[in-house]
Amino acid sequence: MRYLTAGESHGEALVGIVEGMPAGVPVTPADIDEHLSRRWLGYGRGGRAKVERDQVRVLGGIRFSHTMGSPVALLLPNAAYEKDRAGWPETMAVMGDGDGVERVTLPRPGHADLVGAQKYGFDRPPHGPDVRPVIDRSSARETAMRVACCSVARQMLRALGIEVGSHVVRLGEVGLDDPAGWAEDRDALLAEGGARALYEKADQSEVRMLGDALSERAIEHIKAAKKAGDTLGGVYEVVATGVPVGLGSYAQGDRRLDGRLAQAILSIQAQKAVEVGDGWLAGRRPGSEVHDPITRDGDRWGRESNHAGGVEGGISNGQPLVVRGTMKPIPTLIKPLGTADLATGEAQPTRYERSDVTSVPAASTVAEATVAWEIAVALLERYGGDTFGALRERVEADRERGF
Amino acid sequence: MRYLTAGESHGEALVGIVEGMPAGVPVTPADIDEHLSRRWLGYGRGGRAKVERDQVRVLGGIRFSHTMGSPVALLLPNAAYEKDRAGWPETMAVMGDGDGVERVTLPRPGHADLVGAQKYGFDRPPHGPDVRPVIDRSSARETAMRVACCSVARQMLRALGIEVGSHVVRLGEVGLDDPAGWAEDRDALLAEGGARALYEKADQSEVRMLGDALSERAIEHIKAAKKAGDTLGGVYEVVATGVPVGLGSYAQGDRRLDGRLAQAILSIQAQKAVEVGDGWLAGRRPGSEVHDPITRDGDRWGRESNHAGGVEGGISNGQPLVVRGTMKPIPTLIKPLGTADLATGEAQPTRYERSDVTSVPAASTVAEATVAWEIAVALLERYGGDTFGALRERVEADRERGF
Amino acid sequence: MRYLTAGESHGEALVGIVEGMPAGVPVTPADIDEHLSRRWLGYGRGGRAKVERDQVRVLGGIRFSHTMGSPVALLLPNAAYEKDRAGWPETMAVMGDGDGVERVTLPRPGHADLVGAQKYGFDRPPHGPDVRPVIDRSSARETAMRVACCSVARQMLRALGIEVGSHVVRLGEVGLDDPAGWAEDRDALLAEGGARALYEKADQSEVRMLGDALSERAIEHIKAAKKAGDTLGGVYEVVATGVPVGLGSYAQGDRRLDGRLAQAILSIQAQKAVEVGDGWLAGRRPGSEVHDPITRDGDRWGRESNHAGGVEGGISNGQPLVVRGTMKPIPTLIKPLGTADLATGEAQPTRYERSDVTSVPAASTVAEATVAWEIAVALLERYGGDTFGALRERVEADRERGF
Amino acid sequence: MRYLTAGESHGEALVGIVEGMPAGVPVTPADIDEHLSRRWLGYGRGGRAKVERDQVRVLGGIRFSHTMGSPVALLLPNAAYEKDRAGWPETMAVMGDGDGVERVTLPRPGHADLVGAQKYGFDRPPHGPDVRPVIDRSSARETAMRVACCSVARQMLRALGIEVGSHVVRLGEVGLDDPAGWAEDRDALLAEGGARALYEKADQSEVRMLGDALSERAIEHIKAAKKAGDTLGGVYEVVATGVPVGLGSYAQGDRRLDGRLAQAILSIQAQKAVEVGDGWLAGRRPGSEVHDPITRDGDRWGRESNHAGGVEGGISNGQPLVVRGTMKPIPTLIKPLGTADLATGEAQPTRYERSDVTSVPAASTVAEATVAWEIAVALLERYGGDTFGALRERVEADRERGF
């Protein structure tokens, strides 16, 4: 199973193709849109959010609300393209030579602007200096299509009783470090309705945090940052429930499920850290507090605790998968940062640009999507399955054995 | 470029193949052995370490001390196989039906034992219950061959002036969280001799830490843990210097260099977290303290700081690459943990086994290797190069342009 | 470099994404359309051809007539979807449950119909019996997007002086077996204007054959087959000129250029054989007539002949690449073939359907495209190249050395 | 599932790693050796054959005669390395600078010698001129390890009732073109004992041909060629029986089973053509003679004929898989061919070298191996299967449904 996304943030549309899905998986555009709309969650998001509310068009691979085994083709028109009166059809013209189109020559620190221009030759003639191509593809707008693609796989998981959810555990200075601090609340939700109950609860908070007090403090923190012309990062936790035992492998380094989850998180723009289970706290604690004693109840194997975050030896162990990601603050600040002009070499401050204060709540929903994708890939490796029916039978047969 | 490793920890040998190296890269078995011997660094390592000091045999791909473009074949005999008088040739016999060989039926928490047995059918007849196959392949012994394979690529980097080094920044409760705490010392070493100076300095400490006081405190901590029958994890930092601008890409999620580095770290046994640059601290700090202002000096682009850890937009930016990994404590404790017997289902404590207190110093050298590999892969994507000569020319041409 | 296509032949559109192209490659939609229109070449093609004349829409990855390093997104609306009055929007509806839509239950021999239905579960409830999903994706209509995707790479080759062309050498009983029979004519064209001159000349024939007499005989043969309610296959030859020495490798089986070209040909619907150079005639002739003596003229290496078809040891040798593909006759015959109904199990003859007599001329242009793709992939492996500028420099440096 | 081979033909050993095999597959070194010994079949093979009779050493991944899910590591020592008194340990020395070792500067036409040297820089200083590295890796000796690796997968197929066999159908001028000529004999064997009966029968002929008269004529032809100082190529047919319906896919070009089989054949040294089913004859015959009418007998689907060679729409259809490969004559002729010296540029004839007249019988057994591999890969895609037990259950469940 593989997918590719394409499209620029101010181009006509984003496009995605998901290849290798079993046939017979129930998916509708509305299912995908539901995941897409959650990508707009979050207090402190700028006005642009409303404009871009996405509705996916399925151009292939789904018929009568089920996959066909054929590649799924997805299209997300960019609302801004025609509506912004900003001349995007000219600025992003596929044809012509771009005569008269203004070039962007001031690379923004913390973005791909400078390195992207250097890599792809937009730092110099004949195609530069102009960082526009870099800005447009490296933008987090791309994650809309990423979410759409991963959501197809996520619906397959859902139909198998595997759910992926998330909540934000830190926004700048507000939040907790130790999962023990929120484990009780989280685990009550998981027990009640799996990771779906977790994300639905989190969605009720403007910052996707569990607990009203925490949410309120975070919102205050965002307001203060906004006032200061500054931005905020944070930490979120992604949890997957219903994951069968046996996904991933220790047999070769690149098959470890935790390694793939780590890539899944850091493949998202602006993420700087990823932890599984106790994560970096596992580096501080003695072994006697980190490992999860094995239990057996009848013919069911279990664990007394879940410090491992559901992965041992690179393989899912039947406990909830727990992965946390850290996102850096948005680099587009109202307070200018130092940079230099690609055309002239002169030092200049970055230009004022409207921006959100934080997009951690949104990023947490993108992380759900990429985590779901990796679970789905590992699932098909273990179970195969050209059809959803066969896949479900095989997963259920394992579950009956306690997996 | 790709590699595969094979072999069990108590089997006859480990085997590795590295495919896709350019021809003409200077590499000798001694170069590889040097990296392998560093894998045995660390205070508090058990007696086994001395037995296993590894010398690689090159069976293909290298002639007259240079690669030939052909796959490089590596062999590491397992010293323990014949010498331990523990009957490994019988226990790990390739042939026969294993009659009379004792089965291991007590899975150890925190290891792959139980999940591996479940995944591969060693939890039940006909091939189980017996977790021996799992223990033997999921063991960290495999990293010896991983280091050997990655070292071939690392020698290519070295010949291009790209070095990878590491140091330990935390062992259990002893250590620092904020890179600012060690940045001065580290950067002085990097300025002096690149990441090689860094690792050579760290190698002088029994715990691979910078600073005598820190090392001493860490050793005391290890001693105390040993006395308590406990084990310790920790955090290490891997740094790469000389990395050209432009490796990795934002164009597709799976091409981001930071995502690949994250996988490289979490593909190593027992690693639970990975951070790039400021890492999880970037989630707490305001944007104005996290982004690195861009500078220009003549025709050279630079950054005022390196909070990003050398990667912007998934692409190397010419600053040192900085990645930190967190390792959990060794799960083989003297203090027993609860488990249950696969054969009988009865709850039992784990058996006493000799073990190190910590292997964080060793893991840090393995992480150097896997990071080096990912840099090499990204380098060949940008520069191609069937021959080392062509590769060097292309890298140097870029460097002349300030990349 | 990789690409994916998606979309059904009676769905709304075909979609393609090309990932990994260097930036700065000159490509316009018109360039792609030119290659697409050649896919409609051929005497004896049914009326449908005119309806489907394709114009690609570029939705990403190209700006101001050049690639940006970002993935290239392509869209081909299916003209038939709305215009045929055949109710395709209902038949291929993404949503709903398909109530009232007629199912196709008679699998056609020689098509994917039966095996595809069995593989993907369309042979039985709940999603079958209904072979429509199989018909729609396995159709050769998909090759339109394949050609579009490969044409992006092909334009890169063109800008480097590498051309790919083809001509038909057999249609049913009309044609020659031994390349010696057409080598003189072909090589004169190659000498004149490379493989482009070859394909432009072939395009002037309704059957894409070199030589008026041969074309006329072939057309007569098509007419006779049509009258007989039968169909015809054939053989075409793809030639690439300007290919540098050194693409592909013997170092590992899956890196051989000839192996990849073979897959490129047999990845196209209805192709049954592929030959490189002398191909199957090399199995009959003595070694003294098959191998190409090596020559040296100044510092240029050459070959006295090109029986090898431009590949030795899995590597391009600087001679024209010569690959022939064999296509089977179209399986949709006017004469019915025996089959059985998926719903009832009753034996039935296939239904009358309009069809072309042959699509070998069209297939030959698709084969050009897939061959071009493989050359481009191998080229980037050798030369790397995030930018077209760097790629061109490196290729030219090699050419100056006689490669 | 993937594998890599390494090692030079005059180096110490060949090495292979097979990654991704399910656990519990019955395989012993003797099983692999049996396939390896068949690689030495063939009249007219030189004396070297006897020296090199191979016995594989399994260094990992197999215990108690079954796979463990871990990578399988294979080693084949090169008998010639130490015994030939030809100084190979010095000539192929891993270390040192090769001072005093004779360089090979005369590239042989029809081999990888010249292109390999150009690609990897062995055509010039500092590492050339010396084609030894190219000769040693591009040699067909590598296929010994290829066969060993593929044999591991082949044993999995065998345990599932899937067999792969072959026979030679042409040697130079002796043989038949149309499968109809041998179909009766072949199909009788297949009916009797599947493809295993086919290969066992062919193995009884010194040239692996069916029919004494044909074999005798071929041997006479070989004798005549030897006398003339010439060499012969030929054509072989590989057949697989017991292959379930549904392997491969039309959903994306690179997933077609026939495309992968084509690559499997042309990934073998010296192969120039590949055909599936009727192959190139399908280009000559009218559609009414090429397609296989579909039949239904109770709930079993079948075909009246097998012109398709067991693949429709890129998917296995339950009929025997039939693939033919064409091998060119061995390029090492007693009659010299023209070439030029890499060091001096002077034209020279190739040197006299002992060689076989033909290795088509041997190549046919290698082709069995690579075909088996591709079937195994496609099988795991459909059925998944971390354990052989689960895989067998799933395959059998399909078979009960008539697949």
C-alpha cells in the first residue's frame, strides 16, 4: 500500500492517489470530509481557515461507497485559487514564462524557503531567485491531501474496530510532561469507546485538550502570545486502540513498527520530536519502573501497565499504541526575524504576514492520519487481503485466539 | 542504496549485504572494525563484551581497499557460538528436529519475546512454545552487523568530509535536558575537528559524556543501580558535520530527512524517543526563541543559531545535523518482573540473568551508524554517482557555491 | 522517481502523479498532449477514438512551463463520462449503494474480467457478481494516463538529447521477423534525426510501419480480419537514441536495465512477449553472429554491430536501445467466444461489442512512453540531480568523455 | 519479501540474504543444494563445473529445518578461490593496494566488461584500467546464490503444492517454435505430477529437452559448434503448476504478474527475450485462435485452452503459468572477436579462453528459481502470513472455493 500527494497550496487543487487498498472497504467522500474538517480545529486559527473548508472529490477507486481494489483518486480544489483575487492563476500559471509575475526573494527562517530554493535551483537564474515554488509545496496545506489519503486507510481500520485518536497535552508553557498526569482521564475514555471516544472528547475543546481547566489556561496562553506577536508549539498524544498483536517486526530494522511511526510523525511539517510510550521519560527512570509485567488471564495475555506504548521489539503487543509528537511554533511571526534577500544579498527583516498563533490542535489530527496509515500498512503485511472480507475474517480469527 | 542484515545472536555468524555503494570508496575491514569496537564502549557492561569483540570479514564488494560498485558482503562470526560450552551449535541447529533441545517458555517483559512468539507462531505447537528464535534475532547483537553495514557508507561520508559523532547527555537521573547546557563544549569540539572530534572526546569517558564531573556522577548512578538490581536508560545526541545543503525533500512526506532520521533512531532496539534540534523543548518555547535567523556573509548563507538541528522543511540546511535519541533501561533486570509461562500459563517471575546496567553509551555509537546511513542515502539521491570520483566532484562543486 | 495512475475508464477522470522529477525540466501540457494524441494513431480503430482525444490538465508541479521539483499532478477527464448518454455517472457512482444499476455478469475471455472478479471479490455477494469494476480499471484506457506520466520524464530525456521512438514490424501475418529486414531503413532514420525521426516517419503510416508496401499489406490484412469478425495482434520495435553509457547495473539482478525494460513492456495491457536486440533470434544463431565486436576510434569506444540492442551486462552501452514487444489480438471479437454467467453459472457466448481490429500501432506509442520512463529512472540513479541544470552538466561531462 | 546477493566469482564466497519469509516453512540446506546441483546440468559444460559443485551453508534464519521469520543467511564458498593455484586470494585481495597484481585490460564483447568498467570507473586511473571487478561480479557465477535465495521461497511454494519446472525447447538451430509442438508431452507430465514431473523428466536429458530424438539432435549440434569454435544459445520454457487464482494485479502497471515474470527472466545474465503463453506467436494469430474460452464445471471455473499462459489482466488465472526465455550464445568464443585494449587503445582480438558451448540447460534451472520467487512474492501480497500455518490455511480456504 502506498500513496502520493501532489499540488501546491495556491495552485488549482491538491491531488492524491492511494494504491493497494483491498476491495470492499466502506468509504464515502463524507467519511473523508469528516477527517478533513477536524483538521481545521483549534483556537487561534486565522481567518483563512474558514475559506478553505475542504470537500474531497473522489475521481476513482470507489464505487457504491466501497473501494474496488483499484487506486483511489482524490481531488481537493483550493478555494483560494480563484476566490482570493490575489491573482493566483497568474502567479501559479502552469504555462507561459511568468513574465510580470512578482518573485518572492525573501526566505523566511524556520521554513523550507531558503534550503528548498537552494536544492531546486530557485536561488538563482534561470528559475530564480524566487522561493514561491518552495513556499507552495512545503506549506502545511499539503497535509489536507495527506489526511484525505490516510483517511481511506483509516476507514478500513474503523471497519475492523481499530480507532485512532489524539489529544493535545501541551501548548507552549501550558501542559504536562508525564503521561501519568492524564492517563486516568484518557484511559477512561479509551475504555468507554476506544480512541474514537478520546478524539471526540478532545474535539470539544478549542485546543483539543482534555480538561476544561487545562484548555482555559492554554487559551489564555495563546491570547498572550498573540498579543506579543509570538507563536506557540506544543505536544500531542496519538493513541490507537483495537490494534491486533503482531504488526511490525524485529526481523529487519526498517520493519519495526515504532520506527515507522516515528517517521510518520516527523514526515509532517514542523514536527521536531516523537516519543513512543513513556518516551523520553524512559531515559530517566530505572528499569523496574519502565517495563510492563506480563499477565495471563485464561488464554488472554496482557500487561499490567503500558509504559511501552503498545510496541515491544518493534511489534504491536495488543495494548493501546501511544505516540506523542512535538510541534515547533509556527515560524511566521508578527515579530520579524532576520533574513536576507536572495536577489540582492541584503539583510532584511521578514515581512509582516497574518498567521495563526499555533496549529498544534490541527497537527494532532494530521498525526492521527499518518499513524493510521502506518498501522494499515503493517496490517496488510500480516494479513494480506485483496478483499476486505478476507481481511476481516483473518483479523477476527486472530482475535478469537486472543491476539 | 540498501542493506540487509541476518543472523541470530547465538548462531554461527551475523551476515550483512550493502547494495548500491559507488565504486572507488576507500574502505578496509579495519575501518569497519574501528566502528565495531566503539560499540563496546561503556561503563557497567558485562563480561560478555570482551568475548565478542568483533572483527569483520569482507567476503565481497571490496578489492584493494576500495569498493567496486558491487554489493559489499560482511560476515561477523559469533565468538560465543563455539566457545561458550553452552551447546549453541545444538540449540541453534539449522538441521534436525531439535529433539532434546530445551525450549525457552518464559517471555521476558520489555523484550520482543511474547509478541514475537505470537507473531511468528512460536507461542504454540508445532514450533513452540519456544521464544528462543525471537530472543536470538531481536537481540541487540544484531546491531553489530547494522553498524558494520552502515560503516561502509560512513567511510564514504568521511572521504567527503562529512563526519558523524555522538555523546551521551543523560543516564537515568543524571544529565541535562536543554542542549544549551552542553552546546558550548560541543560546538568547540565541532569547530576544532567536526563531529569526529566530538565522538573521540566522548569516547574518552567511560559513559561517553562530555565533562568529567558529569561522567563521574553517571558512573556513581550506574553503581547504585547495579546494587539495587536495577537498570538505566538515557539520552544521547548524534551530530553530523559537513553535511551539504539540500539533502532530503519536502516534496513528499516520505522524503523528509528528519522523518528518515527519526526512523533511523527508532529502528534501533530499545529506543523510545527521538528529537531533532531543540526537539521537545521546541514545543514549550515561543516562536521568537525557536527559529534561526538567516544570515548572509558574502555569498555564503548561514544561520545565527541552530535550534532547527540542521533541517528545515525536511532538507539539510548546512548547519550541523543534531538528533537526540532516548533509550529505555535494559529490560533484563536482576530484580524479577512478573510474567507467565507459555507452556503452562502459570504466572512466574522472570529468571535471574546476568546483564549490563545500561547500554546507552553503546547505543549512541549504533545511532551514529544509522544516522550516517540515512545521510549517505540522501546524498546519493541528490548527487547520484556510480563512482566516488564523480560523487566527490559534484559535492565539491556545490561546496564552492557555498552549499 | 515514481508514479501512480488512478481512475476508471468510464469514471469521471484519470489521475496521475509523477514524483521525484528534477526541477527546471521544460514541460508543458501541450508537450504531454502531443504524446497523448499519438496514442490514437492506427488504422482500424473504432469510432470511440475520436471522442476520447485527450487534453491533459496539469494541477501541480509545473509552473511557467518548467517542473518545480514538486510532484506533477495530471488530470484527464473522460469525455465519455457525461457525453455518452449511457448513464455512466450512475453506473460508476462513487456514493450510494448502486440500487438499480445493471450488473455485468458475463466475463470476457482474454480480459481480466474473471480473474479480477475472483481476486477482488466481485464474483460473489456482497459486491458481486459484477465485473464492471474490473473492466473499468483493467481497460487499456488507463494507458492514457500512463503515457501522460511517462511523457513528463520523456520531456526531460528530450531536453538531454535522448529520444525514444517506435515502429510496427508485424501485424498478424504481415511483417518481418528478423530485424535485419528493416535495419537499413531504421538506421538511416536514426542517423538522420535519432529515434524522433523514426517515430515521426512511422506516424505517417496508418499502421505505424516503415515502407508503403508493408503498410498497405497490413491494412489489407486488417480489412480482411474485420470482415471475418476477427482481431489482430502484432510486434513493434522501440528504439532509444542518445542514451549515455552506464545506465542500469549487473551488481544486483533487479537493477539490470534490460530486466526493467522487459517489465516496462509487459506492464502494458495485452503484451505477451518482449525482446532486446536480436531477441529470440539470438537463441538460434551461433555466438560468432550474435556478439558485437568492440571498436575504438580515437578515444571513442564503439561496436561494429548492435545485436545486443544497446545493453550489455544489464547496462546501456551507448548504442541505440532496441526493444521489441508483442501484443496479442484484442480479445473483444465480433465472433463470440465461450464463457459462463457469474450469476447463474450457465454457459453463454460473449455478447457482441464494437471494437477495433487491432491496437498495435497505439500500443507501440505506449511502449515508447514506458521505455522512456525506465531510461529516466536509470539516468537519475547515475546522475542524481535535483535540478535539470545539474543533471545536464553531468550528462554532458560524461559525453565529452565519450560516454 | 526481498533478497540480496553479493560476492565475486573468484572471491572467497557468495553471500545471500532472504528477508521476509514467513516462519515455519520447511527448508533444509539439502533442499537448497538439490536446486543448486541442478544448475550444473547440461551437455557440453566445461570441466570447471565439477569443481564448483556447491553446498550451501545456512548462517541464520533457519532452525530445526524450518524458517523462523528472521532473515535467512546463505553462504556459498567459492571452491576455486583457494584450489585453483591461480592466486585468487592475491588477485581478489580485500586489503592492500593490489601492487603487482596483473590487470585485465581487454574487454570481451558481449560481456559487461567494457560498459561495467566505464560505469564504475575501471576504464581509467586511479582504479583502472582493469575489468577484473566487472568480470567477477557480472559473471553467471552469481546465479548460484540467486538460485539458493530463490530456493528458500520455492520450498514454501512446494509445501503449498505449487511447483515450478522447465525444459529446453531450442538449442541453436535445433528445436521447435510453436508450443503446440510439445504441449502434449508437457501436459501429460503436468497432469501426472505437476511441474515437478516436468523438470524431473527434463533433467534426464543432458540438454534438458523432452524427447530422445530432440536431445540427440541437440547434442550433435553442440558437438558441431564446439568443433567450429562457436557457441549456442537457446530457448527454455518455465511452467508453474498449482498457482492459485488471483496473484498479481491490473490495478497498477508495476503489479502485473506477467511484467514481474518478464523482469525475473531478463534479470538473469545473457537472457534476451521472454514470452508468456503463446508469446510472440500471439502477434501473428487472429484473436479467435489466441483467447481461451471460459468454462464452468459445477462451481469450478476453467479454460478450454491456455494460450494466455496462465495470466490474464496481469493476474494468475489458475491455469499453469507458462513463460519462455531466450538465452544468447555464451560470448566467450574460441574463435576470437574484435576488441581493443583499455590501456593502449590498440585493436586486438580476444584471448583464447576455455568455455562451455552452451549454458541454456543451466539457465533454465535458474529461470525456474527466479520465477518461483516472483510467485512467492505475489502470494504473500495476497495472503500475508507471518507463519506458514496461516498462509497454508488461507491458500487452502481459497482452493476450496475453486481458486
